[in-house]
Amino acid sequence: MVVDISRMVGRRFAPGAYAWTDRDVLLYHLGIGAGIPPGGRELAYCYEDGLRVLPTFTTLAPLGTALQLGPTLGLNPASVLHGEQDMVVHRPVPVAGTATIDTAVADVWDKDHAVVVVLEAHVALSSGEPLATHRAHLVIRGAGGFGGPRGTSEAVEYPSRNPDHVWRRATRSDQALLFRLSGDRNPLHADPMVARSVGFDRPILHGLCTYGIVCKTVVDELLMGDMVAVSRYRARFVGAVYPGETLRVEAWTRGDQIRLRAFAEERDQMVLTNAVLIARKGQR
């Protein structure tokens, strides 16, 4: 049954479950570029002895519901793009475990040329302890114009000075093919014909992959590899990254708040903005 987008606010999805082992964590970390160069601090991401979990791993838990959105609305999944992601981390992520996911549609915004569906997901360990809360903005192209509210967005103000830090992270030509093994098998990230059908030159990198790469960069460069130090992290995706391109990450620091944006270096194309990572008090 096709659902009327304009009537989705408040809709709750059936509670979900997510189980993971260290293998899933290792695969996710490899999918966001961990392990290069091998050894050293990278072992905390890529070796089960002493393995720790980057909190963006928890974005995988609500994926099942997010990926249902297109089919639920009778749409081609490739027409649904990731617009924003906001993550609040409540506790360290265990290397293995089970969790429940409670997901609802928090808002639906009419942007005329598109619709933004805001999904809010609460992820809790099987013990009942909250693990993470996620808000994902999913953009459905070509579905707007029904007269709904346009919505609001928290804008990040960037200082007028040059960035305090600039880092570059190369992506691999097979990065999307590797990252999709963690759960998001949207053909947009693998099939050239599907990518061209929705206006891209070739398959693009997942927004959540870019999101993870930028978070890992900050953890490694500013938080001394302390993954538990991440309290909140949000970002808006404003451009496609093609696998094989180099990400240029720019950062401005102020206390426990790190403002971020990222570019596809070869094209000088902004791909991630309106981004802030907040470190736990005293852990920066």
C-alpha cells in the first residue's frame, strides 16, 4: 500500500532489533577507511584485540527502517537521498550486543521540488539502557508541492578566519562497494545505470560513509583516538562524493565544540556542511 507523504507525521514503525558482533564493527571501520596505514592507532579500529567502536557505527541500527521509506511510499529507492544526520551518544558502544530500535516520523517538510522526511530513532541496548538517538533527514526528490510546512534547520555559523585545522583523507575507488556491505545496499551506490538515471555521473559514496570518515578524522586528530569522547555529531550532506576522491576536512575549534565542513578536493565541491561535533566535557 502506498502511503500519503503529507500524512506521515507521527507515524511509528514496528519496533526493530539489531544484533552485531566484532566482525560487523571491523567491517564498518574498514568501510570508512580505517586501517590505512596499517598498524599503530589504526589497530583500535581493525583488530579484535583491543577493539573499540566509533559511535557512528550506531547509525547502522536504524538503517532497516530508513531503507523501507522508498518502497513504503511507492518510490524508487534511488530517489531517496540522505540530507542530514544528527547523532546523540548516550554511552560507549559495546563491541558486540543486541539493541532495540524505536523509530517514528518526527516531521515532513515540503520544499516544493522535494520532500524532507525526518526520522527519529531511539536505539537502546537489550538491557534497556539508551545507546544513541538519531535524527535523519531523508530527501525525496520530485515529491514536493503538496502545501505542507517548509520546516526549519539549525544553521551553523562558521568563523570568518581560516580553519584551525585542515586534513585530507583519500577514499578508495571501491569504498562504496565495501561500505554497502554494512547494510545500505541502495543500488545508487553500486550500479552505474541507476546512478545515471537519477542524475549522477557514476555511483556515489554513501552519506553515512562520509559522515563516518569525518568523525573518525576528528577523533584521531583532535580527541587523541578517544571514541568515547564524542557526545553529539550532526552534519548536512550538500554534494555527492565519488569513490576515489579526496575529502578535505576543515575544522574550527572552540572549547568542546568542533565546527566542520568537507569538500571533494579534486572538484573543490562542498559535500558536508552545517556540521558540529561536541566532545564530552573535559575530554578535549
